[in-house]
Amino acid sequence: MAAPTGAASCEDFAEFQELLRVMRTIDDRIVHELNTTIPTASFVGKVDAGQTCKELYQSLMDAHTSRERIIKNCIAQTSSVVKTLREEREKAQDDLALLKQLRKEQTKV
């Protein structure tokens, strides 16, 4: 069960949350994954349990690494936007629309 690979869009928070939900599928179904990975008594000789467990472990690690990378990337992107908006806010302190946008981005982080 591989994680989606594509660039994550941090602009739309709902879309980002959906991407994370999809990427958590392997974690959410871990009991099922374990049950299908570890052979029953009748299949012990036919399946290399050690290899299939290693493959499951690698899938989990890949999914976790991918999620971590996407989350950190979005935090960095949004933090950069917040920094820029703060700088603009210092120049135009009466701009309420700018303040609203700054608060929105801060909430995202």
C-alpha cells in the first residue's frame, strides 16, 4: 500500500487534510495489513513471513517519511507567507484585509 506521491498543495487546507487522510490509510488499516502479511498455519511453508514483514515495515516507513516531508514543507511554505505578511503589516498597519489574511495564515501554521 503505497502513499500518494505528488506535490502537496498547501494553499487549500481542506485539500491538504484530505491528502493526509489518504496517506494515513496504511496506518489506519494496520491490523488488516498485519493479518494479510503474517501467514496462517496452512501457508507457513508457502510465504516468507520475514520478507513480507520487512516489506510491510518499509511501506510504513515510506508512508511516514512522505507524510513528514509534506507536513514540514507546508509548515515552511506557510511560515514564509506569514513572515511576508508580517512585513507588509508593519508598513500598512491600517489595512484590515491584510490583518485578516495574516491571521488566517497564522491559524494554518
